[in-house]
Amino acid sequence: MEYKYNARPRRRRVAIWAVLGCFVVGCAGLSFGLGYFAHRDQLLPSSLVDFFRAVRDRRVHREQVREGRIGRWGKYEAPKNASIFEQQKHHEELDALGYLSGYVPAPETDGVAMHDPERAYAGHNLYSSGHAPEAYLMDMNGGILHKWRYDLEDVWPDFVRPENVVISDQYYWRRVHLYENGDLLAIFEGIGIIKLDKNSKLLWANACEAHHDVFVHKDGSISVLTRKVHVVPRINAKKPILEDFVTKLDSDGRTLSEISILECYENSVYAPLLLQGRTEGDIAHTNALDFLDGRFADRSPIFRKGNILTSMRSMSAIAIIDLDAEQVVWALSGIWLRQHDPSLLDNGNMLLFDNMGNGGHSKAVEFEPFTQEIVWAYGTGPDEQLYSGTCGASVRLPNGNTLITESDNGRALEVTSENEVVWQFVNPHRTGSEEELIAMLTEVTRLPLSFPVDWARTTFDPTDSR
């Protein structure tokens, strides 16, 4: 019988192998792609990585410009622990005040929704906002006295965003400080610090990767939080971390010295706190820098003049650091979560903004630093809704009231020791198709009436677009 060759089985085998080959190649491509996004700095030359990142940033920037939302925006966060009827009542109350931008279009407002001049601490308000690299000086009724602005690309035209800097951080100021002559310090988060004069003329800039907070000393020198991205083998031999520093600048912005906050922990009995945090990326997220004046040094040497009170968000801990000894001398955690802005009060207690430790909500809390007794709080009562997942501040005013910045919700409020709201400001900067997004408030600072502002009334031009 004559044998006939059948090519079908061979074609079938070739097809199967081709499918398997495509599958293997596809898996390899997917693996490479994931590896690229996870470790792109190791797979491509840094110049090429910077090029692709700049292209991506320009695309995102164009989209944000088209949608009118350059900067940092968010929807108003409703209280999640309230009943549906309490939420509805709260929504109606907020609607009446004109700032429930996450649910209804924002009405036109001058920003101040409440002002009791008899009980509020009189002064002027300095604030910066997530909508733009701008700062405003405002009176108690919301009238704008002065404005500063300076765009990042005008400071550093060749700036290429590093991977650890969020795109929106290029388009607003995280923290500002006002001098009596109208000069202003401003921080581009994770990028650098600049100084402007009262007319928004750039005096100097330092690309020191400044972030979160700045302190101006009486001699004119400046201390600022900075950070570096690098591999620290004793923390993680393979992956880089963000290491925070207290960096000192002279009055012209030149770097004088820097002290590692990581090493201050390692040099102390509080080193085990590091083991409770992250071992890669932003291991501490230091977000506060407050120099102590020595008023309570007789109570404890931890309060000696020159020590700093600071806050590490990633570790949910606050600490006092002796910068001369480069050592943490006191630390506390456990009664707050992801906190910001601790300060030492005139009565020896401490005050801070607790972002997430109130059942996932926020509160401003005053406590005794040694016994940990809570002596006052705002945000824990049924009519004291407060929420900011990131940022936030609380400051005790000279009249005993507390000024709270609810950053993510774009709101600031002044409350009495009896928790009565006597002043309230809602960020007027809105965006979105129905103005449903509100710009974040980084912090509202109350300046006393004795603070000189005559230069502001003579130099502010409300039609100036810069």
C-alpha cells in the first residue's frame, strides 16, 4: 500500500509552538515592562529616564491645564461616621455656608464664612493654596491685601522632576514665611526654597530638596527640612530611601550645614522606632520643625534652647532632637496617627493636628507630654467634624483660641477653648466642570495687628496676574 505524507500534524505542532513562543515573549515583555516601571533607573540611562519622565509630565501638564486643575485639588470629605440623617443635615449646613464643593457647585464667596469680631483673635491672615505657587495676605473679613507669585519654571528653567516628587508639587507652595518688610520664603515641596521681595522679585533660590517646614532665626539664618534619595545599606541594601535632614542656610540662602534626622534616631535610645516604620522610600516623612526657646528647660533638659520639636508622619511619632548632640532625647507615639504640626504651648503642654487617629478622622489635640493626658481636643464632638488625610495644622493663638487648618477640605477655622467656632475661612479657589473641586490649604497663619503691613496696602495690585 502506498504511503501518503500528511502535513497536518506538523503544521499543528508548528502552530502550537508558535503560540507558546508568543506567550513566552509576551510574558517576558510584560515582566520587562513591570520591571521598567519598578526599577527604570536601573534599566535605562538616567538621561533617557529623565527624557521620558519630562515627556510624560508635559502630557499630564497639558491635560491639567485643559481641565483647569493645575496644582492640588480635592473633593470635600463628608463625615463617614455619621448616620445618613446626620450627613444630610451636615450637608445642608455646609451648603448654607457655601463650601460643600464636593456635592454642589461652589457659590461665589470672599472665603470668610464666619467671623465673630468680639471673640476671634484680631490680626491678618497669611495663606498659601494648592491652586498655584501663590501666597496671600488677607484681613479678617477676607479682603486681600497682598499677593506673591513665582512659577517653578521661572526659578529653575531646566528642572526635571525626580521620581520622588509628585507632579502637582511643582505648581504650588507647601509652606511660606513672611518677613516684616514683605519678603517671603516659599517651599516647592521636595524641590527647593526661594525668597521673594514684596513685589515678587526673586532674591535667591536653593534647590536643596526642601520640604514641609522652615524656621527663621533671629540672626537671619534659616533652618529648613531637606531630604536626599539614596541607598543607605544599613536600612536597605538594595532600595533607596528618603533621608531627612535639618539644613541651615545663611540669610542669602547658601547652605551652611545639615544634620541627618535618621542618624539622630540611630544615636539614641529611640532607635527601635525605626524598626516600626518603612524600610524603603519615605521611611520617616518628617513634616515639622519647631525650635524651642528654652522656657521649660528647668522642668526637663529636653526643653533646652536650640532643641527642635518635630514630627515623623510615617512612624506616627513626634520627637525632640538635640541638634548639638545629634540625638533624639524624647519621643512619643501611640495616641495619634499620621500627625502634623506639633508645638510646645505656654502652659508646657503640646498641641498637634492628628490626621487619622480619630477613628479615621482628624482632631486637634492638646496633651501633657509626660503623662500623655489629653486636656483639650477639637474634632471629637458630634458637631465638630474635621478631616484632612494629609497636611493640616493647629496653632494656639495669644487669646487662647486655636486656629486649625483642615488642609484637604480647603478650610480653616478658629475655635475657642469651649470649642465654639468664631472664625471660618473656606478656600475660594475652585475648579472642575461644576466647580466641585476645592484647592488644598497648606496652612493659614494668623499675624498679630502689630505685624507691619503698610507696605502691602501700598503695593498690592488686584489686577496683577503674576
